[in-house]
Amino acid sequence: RKTKIEEQQNTRNRKMAANSGVLKDDTTTTNPINVVIEELVHEDIKHRVNAVKSLSTIAIALGYERTRDELLPYLTDLMDDEDEVLLHMAESIGNFIDYVGGPGHAHHLIKPLEILCTVDEQTVREKALEGMTRVLEVIEYKKHERIVVELIERFFSGDWFTSQIAAAAVIPAALLKSSEVSQKHFIDLLHKLARSKMTQVRKAVAQHLNDLIKLLPHPYEKDILDIFSVLYKDEQDSVKLLSIETSITLSKSLAKEKLPEVLMPILQAYTEDKSWRIRYLFCEKIVDIGKNVGPELTKEHLLEPYLKFLEDSESEVRTAAANRVGEFCELLDIDSIIGRVMPPLEVLSNDPQQYIRGILASNVLNLCPLVGRSHTNSHILQIFLAFLRDDSPQVRLNAFKNLESISKVVGIDSLSQSILPVVQELGEDKQWRIRLSMIEYLPLLAEQLGQQFFGDELEQLFGSWLGDCVFTIREAAINNLKTLSKIFGPTWTREKVLKKVLSFKDNPNYLHRMTTLFGVSSLNELVEESTRREIMIPTIIEMMKDAVPNVRLNVAKTAGVLLRSVLADGPAADALRKGLTNLSRDEDPDVCFFAQKSLDA
């Protein structure tokens, strides 16, 4: 390899030196272009990659003509390299249109890109095809159409599947800009590629057919639809999966009057497909298609497939249907939702799969604003209450996620008695992540249920969170107390919260004693001056005598927070400064550091 590269380098350097004088036989030259050119054939791949990334700089220095006549042929001779180098080369050459003189000279880029479009490495091919597409979009077809036709024919007749993939990728870019004769020829090639024995080629046709469908209507609409009809009936799931993406584009681009005749039979085939993957992906995309075709065609042609998905034998398909229930029902009228969708939803709410129930619990309340108070009370409320009583804590937790949707429709008062027991159960769950999620949802409940909801039961629950064995739970509880204090005000904070926070100052576990410190720091700005002066500061001064250095260290930090909140010349500030001064002479150096830091601040 080294010998071959050296031969290529010597030959190309002599040619460029003879033609332009840029490269010299003198190896001591420090010409920047010479340096980069030499780097292109360096033994170390990192040097070659960096040199390829600098190709635009070389092209600017050489100018349009010499880039076309010297640099591009030179690069073409260097295509036998590592994939990483070729990837960056494909990216660079694909953006060379401006460096070769603009669209009028873009055809000079075809030869090097053609080589890169057929390499085995997929990432290199894709990057090269992106560049080739850009070239074919700007090329002057009146002058260079023959070059484009010959390129596509070479791709099509290539011995390896990579060249045929390239043909499928570039035809859409060239089709509508070519002459009528060439257009018909390209369409014939697409027909043949869609029936290729190679699955990879048919996948490429399915993928790039989207580019032509986006341009509908055009004279070859019937041919494009014929090709699509071959692909959606393909025996390989991988091809049919791509055709579903094409169906979305078709639903948007095809004339509305043609949709029932052309598209709907195809969608029906997806619904009845034996492969669950096909049904799953179609269910995932059914809302997108429904938005494109409109409510009327959705009700007429897509409602029935969706109902089948809710009852599908595969749990993955039912999950996808449950996940899209709110969005899909936005396309339906109330009668269709209540009469057609609610019965299978009621069945699905008792699905043996916990995950499906959890997904439905997260989404079913989205129907409340769509159906109104009466239907919510008679249909959706029962499903919601069933989820609150579910055996799975995750399902019960998910039911809270969209609580606002149902509370706005039926009012929160009718739900509060059902919600409270569930909050207590989830707050005491053995899995700490479930407890954490419940803590995070509590501010939402506070805003909706009000202060009266937080009775003795929830106060005790908050006390257990503050003393939880998991630090993350204790931390989340303190942060939530701050949020709740903002909602309910300083009086509630003083009477209901502060007492529980300060009760941990005498806890035998020093980690729990620090809960008091963290709580005081968090609530400091939310309490009245009298509360800070009469309750918080005496507690912190008392804790300065703690036997554990880590506690005293955090006392010093908390005292600094309080010191910044009181009058500088008041007795409270004097007491804090005196305590911090004592801590600055503590036997533990860390305590001394943070005490002095609080004093300095």
C-alpha cells in the first residue's frame, strides 16, 4: 500500500508541478498547498483525514480551473483508502460546487463522486449520494444531460448491488429536469429496480420514492403509483416498513378525490398484514395519515383499522394504539368516540399486560376535553378510578400525569376522596423511584386540590419522606416543600412545614440531622422575618455544637445563608456572626474554611 501511495504521489506531484508550478521537486518547500497535498498520502490516517478536511482551502487557493483540471483528478486517484478518509472526502467533494465554478461546471464532480457512491461502506455511500444529489439538482441539463443519463445507466448496470442502490437514489433528483425521452427511460429503470432480486435495492427504491411523491402531481403519477403498489406488496417486511413512510407522503401529496380509490386499499392491506411489525408501524403513523386526509376520510377509512389495533393479538400493537388514543380521537366526532372507541378502551383498561395499562392510563384522560363533562362522568371517570386502584404502582402513577385534563372537566372535588388513598400508597411504595415520582407530582395536586387536601395524612407522609433512608427522596421532599410553600404561603409554611423540618435536629442519625439544615436553607426566603429570627436562627446556633464535623460544616453554610437575610446590625446577625467566629476556630479544617467563607460573604 505504501509503495502504491508513493507512486501515486510522485506521479501526481510531477504532473501538477509541470502544469502549474505549485508543487516543486524540492522537498524542503514549505508551500502550504504542498504540505496538505503531502498529507493526503501520509501513512498516518489522522494526517490524511485532516488533509481531506482542508480540501476546500486548497480549492480556493488553486482557483476554479486548476481545481477542475488538477485537484479533482488527483483526488480520484486516491479513492483506494480507509473508510474514514473516504467519508470525509465524500462530504468535502459533495460541497465543491462553488469551488469548481458553480452549476455550469458541476458535472466535473460526477466522476469522483461516482466512485464513492458505490463503495461497500454504507456511511460513505450515503454521504456521497447526498453530494451527487446536490450536483444533479443544479447541473445544466441542456448541456450535460448525456453525462447524467450515462451515469445512471452505469449505476443501473453495475455488477454489485451498491451501484443499483445509487441509481435508485439519484433518479429522483434527475427525473423531472431531464428531457421527456430520458424521463421515460428513468421510469423504466425504476420499475426494474423495484423488482430487483436484491432486498437492499428494493429498500432503496422504497426509501427514495418519497422524493418523487412529494412532487406530485406530475406526468408520471401513474407510474410512481404502480411502482409503489409493487413495494407495499413486497415479501420482505423491511421493504414494506419503508413503504408505510411513503404512504404518509402519499396521503399528503395525492389529490383528495383520489385518496379513497388509491390510498385506502393500501392502508387496509397494512391493517391485515400478518407481520405485527407492519401493523405496529402503521398504528404509529395512523394519526399522521389521518391529519393529512382529514376527519371525514379518517372516520370512514381509518377508524375501523384503529379499533382493530386496540384489540390486536400482539401487545406491541395494542400499546401503540393506546399511546395514540388522544391524538386519534381529536380527528373524530363525539359520537364516534363514545360509540366506537370507548367500548374497546374499557376492555383495554383491564389488559393483562401492565405496560399497556400504564400507557393507557397516561393517555385516556386526554379524551375528557373532547367528550365533555357528561360523557367523562359516565365513561372515562370509571376507567380513571379503576387505574387508581390498579395493582401496579406504575399504572397508578401514570394515572396522575394528566389529572389536570379530567379535573378541568368534572371538577377536582369529586376526585379528591379517591385520590388521597392512592397518594398515600404510592408515597409509601417500597420502590424509591415510585416514591420520588409521587413527590414530584404533588405540587400539581396542591395547585388543583388546594390547602385543605393536605390534612394530617399527607403531613405524616411528608414527615416520612423527610426521614427517608434514600437521600434522593429526602432532597426531593425538601425541594417540594419549597414549591408548596410558594403555593400555600408563609403562614402554612410556619405552622405545617417548619415544625417537621426542625424536628430532625435531634435525630440520632447525623444524615437526618442535616435534613433540618437543608430545609432551613431552602425555606429561608419563604418565611416571615419573625419566623426566621425566632425559630430558624436559634435552631442553627444550637446545632453549631453538633459532634459530627460534617454537620457543623453544613451548619456554617446554612448560617451564611441566614446571615445574608437578616439586618446586618441586628441581634440576630450578631448571634450568627459570633457562632460562625467560633466555628472558624474549629478543630476540623473544612468547618473552619466554610465558617470563614460565610463570614466573609
